[in-house]
Amino acid sequence: MPIVAQSTEADWVSRFADEVIAEAERRAQSTGKSGTAPTIVCASGLSPSGPIHLGNLREVMTPHLVADEIRRRGYDCVHILSWDDYDRFRKVPAGVDPSWAEHIGKPLTSVPAPPGSAYPNWAEHFKAPMIEALAELGVEFHGISQTEQYTSGAYREQILHAMRERGRIDAVLDRYRTKDKDKAAGGAKKPQNQQQKPVDEAEVRAAEGSGAASEDDGSAGGAGYYPYKPYCTVCERDLTTVTSYDDETTEMAYTCVCGHAETVALSEFNRGKLVWKVDWPMRWAHEGVIFEPSGVDHSSPGSSYVVGGQLVREIFDGVQPIGPMYAFVGISGMAKMSSSKGGVPTPADALRIMEAPLLRWLYARRKPNQSFKIAFDQEIQRLYDEWDALERKVADGSALPADAAAYSRAVSTAAGELPRTPRPLPYRTLASVVDITTGHDEQTLRILRDLDPENPIGSLDEARPRLDRAENWITTQVAADQRTRVREEPDTELLASLGDTERESLRMLLDGLDEHWSLDGLTHLVYAVPKLQAGLPAEAKPTPELKVAQRTFFALLYHLLVG
């Protein structure tokens, strides 16, 4: 089937899908395969160096939504997710045993998992919750471990090609290097002796500062520029310097700050990787990627994406993918997220307090270059109100096309509908109810049943999972001093101090409970008691004096019920 662009909905996802399909057709024509339907490749990349947060989720959701739209149109499309688990371990996060510093410079898959983890290494520990969250979000992807790719020799030819073309690569990179960067890339002298020395953190820091491991584009020392960084076969770290390379034999010599030095045949050696600015464009060509977004930090002059566009064309005979820049995602009340600092909310955290369709909607309704915030505070209630209002508009056909498209992408994928709450009661109401009942199922059901006497809810399962999300929000995100705690025991001291008027008001309230046991009925009764005590009918309009009496009665009830 020939690939023909066709826009079905007026939103940013459809427009990118149009571009990607058109680019797929252009590439097919350029290779003489026009008329066929090759698999369209969209891509993401995540480094499991720490908690994968909600800002990182945009790296996945943007291509997911585009790939899903392409699948909805009937095309074969794969969304590959490269796990950059062969990246180096850069720093020990706060809260982790400082002794983990001995692993700085090792691949993430060679670093032990944090204490108490059930996973075999650092990378798997942080990948697992993300994989689980993506499944709940309905994100279908093909995962690729870069550790497996490099250590299996999958990139052998690309690595050897990059080493042969190192001079041309260096020339491309040199167009963007600043004088300061050139100076930093000089490379430190490494010990030549073969005996391994104990790990010295001062040496590690010095080596990183010299450009030995900190540069994204490799180092150009006295031995020349090399786009490949070996991991030492003794200490496993990348605090190494390539000292020579022979294109014919592929023999590569390197030294490490640990004291080890050796010569290996790169045609057989699988313990190292291309530096990032070369690795990324190599993968674009290798995978045939047509769409891959990147953060704003990758879009500045000399950044990975900009330089990669030239390297993929000039060195790897490939094409740079369509790569929109995506803006940062913030959290209500928090600064810009950084996974390296820790303590930032992850997709799993968000899915504990909101349903998957709502979280999908937040990413679908904003263009990638528009920043937005995800609410973990009181704003989540307004967000849910907005979502419910949109659902009503979609149901009655009054939603704008772009809003309706975002809603459709939130509640379903090409594979089908996401699980939803059968009776989506207002989130703020559910939060208030579970706050008062402290999660007591019987009391919660009793109150929720009275919300709609004409069509009462039959069981709490009808209100789930939204009910559970609201309860999690109350228990994890609302400060203890802002929560409602109904007294477990009567305030006998206060009751004993009440006068006749106050006692009478409480007797009138208790006598009327059976007859007024509904939210509207209780509201009417509480306001009516001071009126009846004043000899006025329950429907009387309040006077200034009556308002004072009502406030006094309300305060008494608050003290007796919640302290």
C-alpha cells in the first residue's frame, strides 16, 4: 500500500503524523521502494541513571502519541525506546550510601542496585517502575537495551566506521567547539604502568575535569581524536584514554586512571561505546528513525541534536529524524525537574493520584514546545473539573476539534480503550468524602449513595479507580494539619460546659437527623436549627442576628466533631 499523508484531526499530533508519513514516503522513493509500506520508526531514549520523572515522560509520550495516530490510520509503525543503560554512572544521588562513589564511571548495568532493591543492577532498578507505568498508560513500545547492543557487537561495523572516519567527525565537531572546550578537551596524562591502583576519588574527579569522561563528543588529546570510549576491563570504569588505533588491524591501545593499560582488537572488543554526540546519530541511521523529539537542552547551537544532524548525513549516510523540541514539565509548587537531584515525582507517583487517561491528556493537549505543570496540590481538583467538563462536551458534540482529539487520544489508543471509572463522580467530592471517612468503606458508600438519590451508586467499585486515586491524594499529598479528623471519642469536657441554649440546639439537630439524612437535607437542617430556636420558620430569610447565631452553632459543631 502506498504511503499517503492524510490528516484526520486538527491537532498537533495529526500534523506531525502527516509529516512523518510524508517523510516515510520520501525515503521510500529515494531508495527505489516507493509503493511499499515499510515500518515507520518513531523513537525515544531514556537513561535509567535515577528516578525517571514526569519530565522524562514527555520524551516517551510525544512519539507515542504520533506513532499511535499513525497506527490508527492503518500503517505499520513501531515506537522504539532505547534504554541508555550503557551510559556511565555519573554521581551518587542523595540518600544513597556514599560508598557507591566507587562505581562512578561504570556502565549503569554494572552498578549494584540501591540497597534493598530486588533488581540485579542500578539500571534495572529504575527501569522497572517506568515500564510498569507505561503499561498502565497504554504506551506500546519496543525496548532496546544499549548494554545488550554494545556488548553483543550489534554496532560493530558502525564503531569501526566511526573510528576510520574520526578525522571527519572531529572536523564536524570542531565547528562548534569553543576555545574553552578545546582547552578542556586536551586530555590528562594517564599512568602507563600495568598494575592496577586502588580507586582514588581525587583522580576520578581530575580525570573527569580533564575531559576524559565528561565530554559528549570525545577527547582530542596528544594522540588524536577518538569517538570511542572503552570501559576498562579491570576496574570497569570509563576513566580511560585511547592512546593509539590502527585502522587496518583495529588494534586499539588505552590506559586507565586505575593504572591498567592494554591493547585490544576493536573488531572483537565489546566493552565500550561511542561518545554521545556520535552515538545518537549512529543510531538514527542504524534504526532508520523518522521521528524523535528532544528536550530544549538538545536544541541549542552545538548541541547533540544539531551536531547529530550533520554527523548522520556526512558520516553515517543517514537522515536526521523529524525532531520537535519539547518544553519542560513542571510540578505545582516545584521548580524544574532534574532526575539527577532526586526527589522529583515519577509517572508512578502521578498514577497513584490520577487516572491514566487524565495523565495522558495533559501530554496530548499541549504542543511539545509548550510547557505545562502537573498538579500534586489542590490544583488537581480543578484539573479534574476541567476534564469532566470536557467529557460532557465531547458527549454532546460541543467540544472543539482539537479538544475532542486530545480527549480521544487520552482515553484510547489504536489497540483499544483504557480502563475507566464507571461512575466518575467529581474528584473534589470524592476527596472530601474519603477525608471525612478516613477511607472507611461503609461510611464512604453511605455518603456517595446519597449524592444521587434518583440513581444511587451500588458499590464503591463503580467509583473506582478514581475513588482510590482521590484517597491516595488525600493521604499522601495533603498535609496532616489540613486534613479532617473526626473525633473517635466525644469531647466530654466541652459537652459538660454547654449551656441550655447550646444543649437544645444539639437536641434539635439529633431529632432531625433521620428525616434529613442526605447532603441537601443535612445542609437544610444545620442552617434551620438556629432559626427554629429563634421561633422562626425553617425557610425564614436570615437576619444579621440570625447569621451570628448560625456561625456560633456551626463553630460548636466543628469543635464537637473535628476539634
